[in-house]
Amino acid sequence: MPQLLRAAGLNTAAAYRAVEGITNSTIAATQAAVKEANVEAYHLIYLVAIAFGVVAIAASASVADIKPEQRSKEVAARLENDKVSAPEVKH
């Protein structure tokens, strides 16, 4: 059994041939089980990724635009609560 599990982890023809006493029907059943396990595992991952994508789109849609007067060549965007410092006076 441990040999079969290692072969299933690799899921290659050479790995299955290395298992003593294995039959073609056992190989086919193991390959089908590996495929089904991958489908189930990635199903949850994709659902979580979709949920994060929806949240990201909703968050980006709720952000207000930056007004042109808040932008300058020195600062990409000045936030509402940023304090504007007085220009330095050179003596």
C-alpha cells in the first residue's frame, strides 16, 4: 500500500509499474481517484479566489476619484487629512 500511495503521488506510468503485483484495473482506479481528488481540492481554491475577486471589485468601485486639484508633480495625490506645509524660506 505505501508503494501505491507513492506512485499515486507521482502519478506517472513508471511509478505505477514499480509497484509489485499491480494490475491495470488498479492503476486505472488509482488514476481516477487522483483526478477526482485534484478536482475537489482545486474547487474550493477557485471559489475562494472568486470571493476575493468580488470583494476587490466592490472595494475598487466604492473608492472616490482623486480630484485634479489634489494632484501635483511632487505628490501623486494629496489626501483629505494631509497637512499642507508652508514652503521653505531661503535666507
